[in-house]
Amino acid sequence: MLQKNPFVHETLTLMRPRFWNIEDYKDKPAYKEFVRIDKDFGLTRGLSSAFSEADGKSTYLLLANPNERPHERHLQIVDFLMPHLHHTINRIYGSHNGNGNLNSLTMRELEVLKWVMEGKTNWNNVNQ
């Protein structure tokens, strides 16, 4: 993805969370194909972030919701979570030759995944 997708390359180069709006890229030739694809999927604005290690392992995260404007606190939350997300993904996939294994997740990680699958966004929503 790094070599083909300019959005991924740009985010990995910045190495910090950022907001994006697809309209800012529509006139850039290198982005044209990806702008079309993103629009087809409704990815018109959101937040992206990346985390890389010295050994070249990288994690790219894209969060998009055309109906919600991202807030500055979202950048802070994603900035805090990215190293942990990267570590967890590499622990799951790195030790299994690319075959993810949910059995290697901790009980807390499984619980968080359950709440995310149910659409909960924070602890306050768990009891709703």
C-alpha cells in the first residue's frame, strides 16, 4: 500500500494523526484514482494515522465517517492508541506468519472488540 496509495504514503511520512478531506485531493493527479475509489465507498473525510518501527513494520489506520466532523480530541486519542494498536496487530499477525489468531488476544482485548462490534465508542456507552 505504501508504494501504490499516496494517502498511505503521506500519512506514514507525517507519522502523526491527521484530518483529511477528499475534496483537498481531487485536483492532484497522483490521487485521482484513489479519490474516485474513496468516494465510491463514502470515504469523504476522516482521520488517518500511522505508526512505524525501525525494522520497517508499519500500521496504518483510517477512520472515516461522512456524517461526523472529527474533533481535535480524536487526534489526541488516536495518537495515544496507535503504538498500542500497532503492537497488538504485530503480536497477533507477526507470530502466526500472517494468519491472525484471536486466541492470542487477552481477555480485555476480546472485551474491547466485542464492544466495538456492538458500536460502543467509550465506557459510558457500554451500559446503554
